[in-house]
Amino acid sequence: MTAADDGNMTDQIRQIIRDHARLAGDVDALAADADLYSAGMTSHASVNVMLALEDHFDVEFPDRMLTRSVFESIASIEAALIELRSEAAVS
């Protein structure tokens, strides 16, 4: 994965959050490590975000990743997706 891919992934995650997290503020104004729950994302909205991420990136979050900390920021979501993609590449 190149740096350009990482930037593109961040943009794609931001778009999914924009579409599914139901945040009142501007997603683009959030730092990558900003707490999405503090920004207004509910646990119900986080499930919608997770499902949209799975669909968009063609991955499935395993039970061990179904935690608040995985979905609390753009950076943590991206780290989880990179981990899932690397695991998929190995198998």
C-alpha cells in the first residue's frame, strides 16, 4: 500500500463517516485522531458506519475488532482496515 493509497483510504473513510455517522459538524474539520463519539456519533450510527466500511472495503470486522476503540476515530478505523487487508493478503 502506497502513501497515495493511505490518503485515498482516509478520504473514503471520511466519506463513509459523512454518509453514515450522523455527525452535526463537518467531518473534514475533524482531526484523524478526533473522537467520533465525542463529535456526536452514537453506538447505533457506529454500526451503520461499520457495515458501510465492510461493504465499501470488502472486509468483515472480526469479533475481536467490534469494540468502541476501533471505531472511535478515523485513524483507528484506518489502522483496523489496514490490518484486515494485510491479513487477507497473507491468507
